[in-house]
Amino acid sequence: MRKGFILMMLLAAGSALLAGCGGGKDQTHAEGKVSVVTTFYPLYFLAERIGGDDAQAVNLIPTGVEPHDWSPKSRDLQTVSEAELFIYNGAGLEGWVDDFLQGIGNGPKTVEASQGIELISGNPEADEEGEVGADDRGVDPHTWVSPKSMMKMASNVHDAFVAEDPAHQADYDANYSELQSKLQELDRQFADGLANVSRRDIVVSHQAFGYLCRDYGLKQVPIMGLSPDAEPRAQDLLNIAKFVKENGVKTIFFEELTSDQLAKTLASEANVGTDVLNPLEGLTPAEVKAGDDYFSIMQRNLQNLQKALQ
């Protein structure tokens, strides 16, 4: 309730700001380039790779910030209002997006990157099998974590660029073709690399790997739900510890943008190791400095999965 009230206040403030600006483009809009705003890192990655030299991309969520709890500020209304394309994930990830876009009025063309992907229920097996950590949320939004879904998202972003700026279609087509080839190779690496592992269960810090598991024959057991702040119950933790011991799980995975305390406590209780499985909801400052991107992090994810599932 309070969050909705705050968003309404931001929208009102943003509307006044936009009225005072007269709706014109400022110096953040590069002449001759399509101005694009994305909501979080995977979409920024797609926009940069496909847009290339013909686009200027801005990402709303700062480096090192977890997107589930982020909400827009009044200055973000200004940024998006000046763009020509606004790319968001959809599938419920950005719960603020509908109200936000209403505050802009005649703003940019919007692109829902997850459009056309077969979405996964947010709580598919909890009632039947007692899976722990699952939310009651209707849909799992973590589409980008699977290379197969990422290929469809890339297609959606490509089509949006071509529709907005047909004069540079040849450039967008070439950039998209190169990106899709790399995503297809990544898909092949995951399919081949996980085809013959001896275990199929992964215990993860939050329920972010449903699409990855669906596409490559794994099963996730999450400590927390679809949002990493969805705290588990004490009984949930006991159930996971029992599952780990009974099923020979060797590794409990955590991620770098959220606390690893529960994962490490559980690993200590079950006498198993820990490792990183990155849901790519954003890059850390160290990853940015190292030049990491979607491909390098996903390849590390594959290596860590293979090691844990041997």
C-alpha cells in the first residue's frame, strides 16, 4: 500500500517536471541514434549488442543493485520520456511498470522482451511435492536465465529496432545474426554439457532458474522464492537440509547481489560446499571492471553446474 502511494507521488512529481521541460530532448539524446532505455542488465546487453552504433542505450537500474526491490525515481520518468524505445522484461518482473508508463503519457514505444515465451508458473509443484521457498506469485519472470529464452528476447528486441528505425535495418540484422549465433552456441554448450551429469537437482538461494531447469532437464530446490527477499520458514530450511542429505547434493548455490548467509548456513548444516550460480539480474562492480557480460557469466554458470552435478 505504502509502495503504491510513493509511486503515485513520484508520478505526480514527474508529470510536473515533464510539463516544465516542454517535452523536448536534452543532451542525453544523441543525434542520429535511436534512444533506448532498458530496465535491467540482460535487456541493456541485448539493446547494446543489437543496436550497435545506431543506438544509445541507458539502463535504469544501477550496477550492483538487485532489480526485484528497485523502484523508479522521478528522474527516471524524465529519462524514459525522452527515449524512443523502452524495453522491459514483463512476466511480472517490473511490478511498477504500468503505473510508471501512465505517468509518462505519450512516451516511447514499449517493448515487452519476454513476449512469446512460454511462461512458467511461479509455484508449479509446491502443493504436490512440498517444494520449499516458492512464492505464491503467478508467473516466474526469470526468462533470460535460459539461453533458449534469451534467443526469443533477442528476436523481440531486434524487431523493435527495425520497426523504429528501418533505415538501419541492415545493421540491426547483422548485429542480431551475430548475437543469435553466439546464443545458439551457448545453448548447444548447455545442452551438451548437462546431458550426462549424474545428478539433476540443484539447491539454489532463490527461485530464479526455472527456465534453465526446464530447458536442460534440471530441477531447482530454492531456499527463497521468486523474489530473493521471500524468506523461508524454519520448516522449509529443515526440509531442504533433509533433501540435501538424502539426495547426495554436493553444492548449495548462492548469488552475488543478495546475501549468501542462508545458503552458507544451510551448507554448513548439511556439510556440503557452496558455489555461485548467477541469475544475471545485474552485474557487480567487480564484474563490470573485469569486462564480464552475459556470455562469460553464463559460461561460468555452466562450469559450476557441471562441477556440482558430477
